Amino acid sequence: MEKAMLLGTKKFGLVLMALVLLMSLLTGCQQEKVLKIGYITEQTGVDAYVGPASVPALQDHVDKINAEGGIGGYKLELIVYDTRSEVTDAVAVIKRLFDQDKAVAVIGPSWSAAAIPIADIADAAKVPVVATTASNVNVTVSETGQLHPYMFRVCFIDPYQGYAQADFAYNKLGLRKAALLTDIASPYTVGLHQFFKDHFIELGGEIVAEEGYTQGDAEFRAQLAKIKDAGADLLVMDAYTYKDVGLAAQQAEALGLKIQIMSGDGVFVPELLEMAGPQLEGAIVTTGVSESAPEFAEFNTAFEAKHGIKANIYTYYGLDALMMIEYGIREAVKKGEPTPQAIRDAIETMTDVQLFTSKVTMDPETHNPLKKPLLINTIKNNEWVLLETFQPK
Amino acid sequence: MELFIQQLVSGISIGAIYALLAVGYALVYSVYNFTNWAFDAFMAFGAFMAFVAISSLAMPFWLAMILSIILTIILSVGSESLAYRPLRERKAPRLFMMISAMGVNLAVVNIINLIFGGTFRKFPVESVQPIFVGNVSIGRMDLIAGAISFGVLALLWLFLYRTRWGLGIRASAIDIQTASLMGINNNAVAIIIFIITGVLSSIAGVFYGIKYAVFPMMGIVTIKAMIASIVGGLGSLPAAIVGSMILGVLETLVSGYISSSYRDLFSFLFLIIILLFFPNGLMGKNVDEKL
């Protein structure tokens, strides 16, 4: 009896061993080579309109690549984490992508305040990060002028946008007295306004008021009353969140302040028109891409029909970043293993590569895309209208 | 001078919104000695309910307002019985109630975000032109919001000081244990307080939504109401109103004459200075004189 039992246990052990071996063989066969791409975005918090409009587009693109057989035998996997629109959360999730998920490349974040601390983390982890709309200079090059080797971006930088805004306001609109309303906690706004101010003064204009606020504020009447009192004819408000510009426009109207409003790509979303279209009639908004551009019409319709949400510039920039990484992976696969290092090297030297919005050439010195055109738009009858295109020299 | 009057008018209108919220904080604090962090979620919830009622169900404003108040009361009382009462009955430390409130807040705000999305919506009411006195603009909506705020606060005062239920709440504010020994139904007091909280937060949410925009994170402003109620004297209703007015006017004057960039710095600095010299707030009273 005892012997029989012992035998039974032995047999069972053998069967188990065989099963384990078989299973490991089987999983060996099934194990696909997967490359993980991270995407950190704002799905909750004050900027929760960024993520929902971009995640489905990115997932669609990844699905398409996988349906076509992946890249060189590798399937792609998109891992999305929410930043809650907070810098601390953005830093926490990117560490998770590097340490736990072993992502080969990461897309995001969309704002400079988070992208600047992330640049150091990316350098330490040696994983390339492609920021989407983080346009502050220090995202890719530190304040001491050191290039962050693993940080890239797909948008143009603030100096260029600030320069173009000042130029347009002074030369085309003939305005001379500007007031700045700055989100003092946003490197994007602070940087852009500094460049606007420098060039506007250089041209001979005058800054008559410099007012501030912080993210989350809804009340701007105190600042606007002061701007009205200062006799400004131009209000420059390059907010990162469209709510700020929408509310300021409503409150300016309520105060009887009639002024030319100018803003940047941070607020270029269709929701701004729903919020304060009539109050913003005639406002100038500079941007890198435009939803109303005819080349996106087909994409926009298909996207809205499939996902029930309107595409915005964050959708386009997100796709640009994903396609930049896709290019990096393809090039790395051609040369061997798609390691983060190899992907980084390929992105750094990319030349005239067609991404979603435009062809991109990467500047290896600064990791900024070269010669991105800048669009100057206005709002007419509650719609975006393109006034002119600014080509960088 | 014109600028000064304009800033004063703006300051008072901001103060009126702070007041509604500050009173809500004060009421819960006075009885339970904990800060109801879920208040900002109730505010956003109230605003969204009215928003949906008007934009999707095509209700008139007054009906939407009533619906919003009723639903916010249900949420407020519901969260009391789910998140706070079990803790109270188990005699949990007050800190745990505050953490529980934070949980309610996170859950409600994120559910709103999930259902409605994080966009900023314009409240669907006709925008009305402000009244101009010389060059000083006074918003009609501000006047209406201000009048309703003070009307509601006056009703609340009457309720607390002229009814038996009010007496019960005031007794509970002094010492909830003794009050319940004297035959005051503890749970009934809790329900009434959270009904009032629901009403106040819904009204504050709707007017804040009309004045600014409706979005899930709109409750951020309650941090200012919190400062206002501490400046006035935590736990006292008139003090919460006075604190709100002082803070609203202080903020606009700092923005207008010192620096708008440092406005919040001044708000918090002001709070610290007040607390250094008046540890109970400007009008803070002893325990037996609360409310």
C-alpha cells in the first residue's frame, strides 16, 4: 500500500515535470517579441481633455502596425498611464514605465513643467522620451546648455513662437502697448512671454502691464481691471489651459475692456470656441498644426465617428511622437536589436521623415524638430481661420 | 479711484461665493470638528446636475436648480451615512473622517470626470450685460448670486436660531455627546447638517459654474473658502461670512495694487499672521459659543 502510494507520487511527479517542460516549450513557441511603448498623458485633473482625445488615436495606430505584422517580428504594445495633470504623478509613472514595464521609448508629457524634470530621469534610465507639446527650451537642453541625450520633442520651441507673436502684433496689427497675463507656475507661459517681451521691446513696443495668476485660477477681473487702467491695446495670454483664456475673455467683456487678445498653441482646441467663441472674435492664436486644415478633415471625421470624441492638436502631436518612435524602431531593427539606445540614435539623426502632421528633420544639437512652420490663426464667426503661415529662417 | 471701486466690487462678488462655501465648512466643522474635504466634489456634482438638466433635458433654470439641490442632498446625506457615520459609530479619530472625506471627494470628482470628461463647459444660461456705473462694471449675475447667497445664509440663520432643530444642532456643536445624552438624536442632526451642506454646495456650484465654467475640478476654489472660514474663526457662521469678504477683497486689492503674481502668497501670509495673533480666527469664540 505504502509502496503503491510512493509509486503514485513518483508517477505524479514525472507527469508534472513533463507538463512543466511541455508548457515551457509551448510558451517558448508562443512568446512573441513585444516592444513596449509608454504614453503618459492627462486623463484626469485640470487638463483631462488632452488624454481622451489622443489615447484612442495612438492605440489605433499601434493596432494597425501589429495587424500588418509588427516591425521586424516585434509586436508593439502601448502602455498608457495617467499623470492626473500633476508633475509629481508624471514623474512617478515615467519611473514605472522605465523600471517595471521596461518600455523601450516613451511618449509625453504634453507640458513643460513635467517634461523638464523627466529629461533628467530619461537620461539616467537611458530610454528615449518624445515630448509632445512641451515647448520650453529647457525640455531638451538644460539651463547650462547641456543637451539631454534621451529627450526629444515634436513641437516647435517657445522662443520661436514668442518671436513670431511679437512680430505679428507689432508689424501686422500695428499694436504698441502690450499687457502680459502670465501663468507664473508654467514654464511654457513664462518662457513664451519672456521671448515675446524681448522681441516686442526690441521692435519698439512697450509692455504696459505684467500680471500673473496660477493654474486653477478662475478669477481674472483684478488683473484685467489693472490692464484696462494701464491703457493696453494688446493682451498676450499664452496659457497652457484654454479655460484660462476663455474665462479671461468673458471677464474682459464683462469689465468693458475691448482689447486684442493673443494666445499660443496651448489653447488651440475646439473647446475654446464652445466656451468663449463670441468673446474671442478676432483673437489671434498661433499654433503648429490646425484641426481645420483640410488635410486632417478625413482623419477628423473618421476619428469622431469611431471614438465619439473630437480630435484636437494633442491627437496630432501624440501621433507625431508615436510615428517618430516607430521610425526609430524600424531603423534600429534594420541595424540589429531595437534597444532604447538604438532607437534614440535613429531618432537623433532622422532627416525629412514624414510623420502625421509634417515632415520632420531632427536637430542633433538641440533635439528640436527643424523648420516647423507656425500658423497664425484668428477666430471668425466662432471658427478658426488661418491668416498666414510663418516659415522659420 | 475708479480702479479701486472696480476692484472692491469684484472682491465683494468673489467673497460672496467664498461665503457660501465657507459656511458649509463651518457648519460641519462646528459639530464634528473635522474638515469636510468632500465639499468641493458636492459643489462640482451640483453644477453638473444643473448643467445636464438644462442642456440635455431642456429644463428651465429654476427647475434645474431644484433638481440639482435634491440630487446633491442625496449625495451629501448618502456620503454621510456611507463614509462618515460608520466611522463616528466606531468612535474613529477625527483624522480618519477627514481621510474618508478625501476619499469621497476623489471618487466623486473622478466619476464626474469619467462620465462627462474633463472639458470646461459654459453654463447654458443667457449671458447678461453688466451694469455700468461710470466706468465701473457690476455683473448682474454677481448681484443675483450675491442676493441668493445672502438670502440662503439668512434662512440658515433663522433655522439655526429660531427652530427646535436649530437648537439641537447648536447644542450638538457645543458638545455632541452631552447633547445626545439630553435626548437629541445624533443621527438626525447629522442628516440635517448634511442636507444643509448639500443645499449650500449645490447653490455655490451652480453660481460658480455660471460665473466661470463647469468642469470636474471646479471645486479647487474651496481651498480659498477654507482659508476664509479659518480667518473668520473656524466653526462660526458669521465669522465665515466676514472671513470670506475680507479674503475676496484682499485678493483683488493685492492683485490690483501689489502684484497679481503674489496674490496667493499674500492670502496664505495673511492666514498665518491672523493665526499668530488670533489663534481662533478674527471672530473665533470659545467652545460654548460656537455657531
